[in-house]
Amino acid sequence: MRRTKLSEEEKLLKEISYKLDQLITLAKLSSMEKIKKFKIKIRSDKISARILDSSDGSLSYSKLVEKVSEELGCAQITVMKKISELKEMGFLITERKGKEVLYDKSGLFE
């Protein structure tokens, strides 16, 4: 009985994942020009570009801020603001693991 329920939950999760992927694709298509402008703006900003390049789901907020700040020689507060902007624009997503919040690219930038 438990095995059947798990299988049904897995099917439902796959279906939800598929539908979310479709929604993301539609959102991208309907906003291609805006996304292109944001990509150009972000790639021309070395701090934002480095944040995205470093965001692979393995770094916590504090480690990401520290890494980018040290690599580029800029103030941590500047990196913090850029992370906030990228998250607000939908280019970064977070995942909580215990007490840490890890940062990853959302896929909109790709």
C-alpha cells in the first residue's frame, strides 16, 4: 500500500514539474525582449555577472557575498544589494538546507 502511494506522489510531482517547466517557457517567450535587455544589463555589470557565475546551489548567502566581494575587490554591501536585485528579478532562486540558504540560477538567464 505504501509503495503505491509513493508512486502516485512521484507521478504527481513529475506532472507538476512538467507543468511548471511549460509555464516558465511561456513566460520566457512572452518576455523575450525584456529578458534580453536584462541579460545585457546584467552581463555588463561585473558584480551581477560574477554572482550568477558563482551561483550553483552550493554557496550560502554569506559565502557567496564573501567570495564575490573578495574576487572583485568590492564592498560586501554592494554584493548584497546586487544579490537582492537578481533575486527580485527572478534570476536567482534559493533553497533552504538546515540553517543555510543556498543560491542558484533560476534558469531565466540561460
